[in-house]
Amino acid sequence: MDGIKYAVFTEKSIRLLRNNQYTSNVESGSTRTEIKHWIELFFGVKVIAMNSHRLPVKGRRMGPIMRHTMHYRRMIITLQPGYSIPLLLEKRTALN
């Protein structure tokens, strides 16, 4: 599970939850088959589709040198009907 950084919670990703689609940021070097295998193994679900895109690069100036900070891509993972992944928001509300 080293390739999966964290789950993403934006307006679009919350809207996609109704279609049984989950969004997360992953390492840019990870392949789709690796991530599919990790998710199926760790969460015990069946993945039917995966879409990915690279996010726009953000620059960080360090003196006269401009560096790039984004080294990951976003995956939208579609699960078979009947499967679900427990959300991280449940843990946050328990602490409040």
C-alpha cells in the first residue's frame, strides 16, 4: 500500500461516491495493475475500472531555481455494485 498516498475529498469526488467511484492520489511511478491489486487485496473489494490523470504541476521557487512539487497522480476507482470502501471521514467524526 506504499503507492497509495491518501483519499481525496472534493466536491466532485463526493459526487462520484454515489456511483461507487472512489478517488485517491497515488505515486506517479505506480502502475494501474499494482494499484488495482493493492486495493483488491487490502480492502477485499472487486475493481471493475480505473481512470487516472496527472494533476497540474505546481512550482516552488527556491532562490533563482524553480522546482516542481507535485509527484503524484489522481486515480478514480470504480467498484462492482455491492462493494464499498470505508471512508476516512468516519474516524474524524468520532474524534470530534
